[in-house]
Amino acid sequence: MNEVARKPIGRFVPLLVFAALVVFFVIGLLWNQSHDARFVPSPLIDKPAPEFRLPRLENPTQFVTKADLLGKPYLLNVFASWCFACGDEHPVLMAYRDKFGVSLIGYDYKDAPQDARAWLDRHGNPYHEVIADQSGETAINFGVYGAPETYLIDAKGIIRYKHIGPLTPDVIAKELEPKIRALAQEGST
Amino acid sequence: MKRLLLAVLIALALALSAAAFAIDPLPFKDNVQRDRFQHLTRELRCMVCQDESLLASNADFAKQLRRQIFDMMQQGKSDKEIKDWLVARYSTFILYDPPLAPSTIALWFGTPAILLAGGIVVVVLLRRRTRPAGAIAEDPGDDW
């Protein structure tokens, strides 16, 4: 008796299993659309930035070290003249350079210095300082694997935030500026 | 039969060619070190071209990291030390073999759990079918 009563429901089991699969597929599709698998979270967040000693782009006989930049928070923007997305990001940096409230340091990545200089001459130079890593060896320690990438480094030299891919007004407003404001508050207390 | 064999051979040849790797003139001490290098870099992801290993990729990024790994091997670093060094910079994402961690529990145990659940369903269904003959006779239209 009991079995007979249960059977009609049992018939819907395959349908339910199929529906569950469809739900999983839809979740997977939506997740893929909202997450870019190229953007891997950095393990260096809240860890000290690596030591570096790199020549200035404008004057390669002068070197800039991590210690030179300590004392004030700054943004480190990895770019290159060969990097297509950096061209998209460039106008944004030009517009925001004086609005960030922290200095913007350019990190010229695996680039011929003359190419980088020509690129900045042509498009304008948004950076307060540009350092050049021609070999890309220092960039390995920063975990750089593509340009553009942007790091927010605090006064003590700790990496507080990293963005992979071009900065957009949206990313700046939603992610970067709150982080910079939080740093400013830490600094004043 | 001959045709099948041919198809299998072609599939095999294609699979093997896909496993070919980028070649740098790295001066290995001996074949043991070269094999170790190839084994290690095959397990590491090229972050730029994520579906390729560091061994297989021709990206500039992969070339540079191959050189770096080669140098670390010359310094006598173990595979684990080299992997830790890479993970500290690029996160565990660089490992093709994911470590067991809170964030990977679903990955490690999800499939066995689903398999187990499916097995339980099958067992329950089979048990129901092996009921006394009378029960089955009462049960027409059970066609799945």
C-alpha cells in the first residue's frame, strides 16, 4: 500500500535530478560571467612589499629603493609601452593623478627605456616618479604577471591592495579610494 | 578493426604533440636534473596563459620563470622550496595540483561526496526492486 502511494512521486526523481543539474550549470555560467579567472588574488596583500632598487626612467644613473619611498603611502602602477590595456588605463590615470591624494609611481615593466619615454611623451606622463624594471626580475617578487597592475603601498611599505587590469573610474571609486581613505585615517590617529 | 587502430594511433599522436614543451637552451648538469626540471615545471601554471604549464608555454613570463627555477635548482633548492617561493608571489593558483586547504575542501571531497550520494541512491533503488514477488506484481509501469 505504502509503495503504491510513493510511486508517483518517485517518477519525478529524474526530473528533479535534472533540474538540480540545470541549477548548477546556471550558477556556473553566472559565476564565470562575474569573475575573470585571469585576476588572481595576490598572496602579498598585507605583507611587506619586496625590496627593490631600480633606476629612474628619466635618469637611469639614479636609483630608487623601497626605503626611499617609505614614510608616505603611494600607488605603484605597473605599465609598459607595449601593453595595450595600459593605453586604455592611461587617460584615467591622467584624470585621477591629483585626486588620489597619494603619489602615483610608475613601474615600467620589461620595456625598452626609450620606448617608455616616447610613450609618456606622446600620451602625457601621469606619474610623479617612474622607475624602470627592464629585465622584469624585481617584478617577479611583486608577483606581477601582466600589465597593468596597481599596488597601494602604505607608509611602512606594506602592500594594502592590488588591482590587476586597468583602473577604471568605477574600480577607483568602489575599491581604491576607500582603501586610500582608510590609510589616511590610520595615519591621522 | 584496422580503422579503429588507426584512429587510436592518430589520437595518441595528437595527444603527444600537445604535450610537447617549449625549449630553452638551459645548461642542465645532467639528465636527472633536466627530468626533475621538466617534472616540476609541468606541475606549474603559466599565470599569463592559464591553460598552459610553465614547461609548455612560450610566453615571456614562462621563459623568465623557467630561468628562475633553473637558477634556483643550481643553488640546490628543493622542489618544495621552489614551489613555496612561487606560491608566496603568485598564490597557490600557480600550482596545478591544489593543496588541501579550507578553500579547496569542496574541490577535494565534493566529487567523492556526490559519488557516495549517488551510490546510496542506487543501493536504495535496487533494494526496493528486490521486494517479494507480490509487491512487484502490484507495481506496473515502473520503467526506469
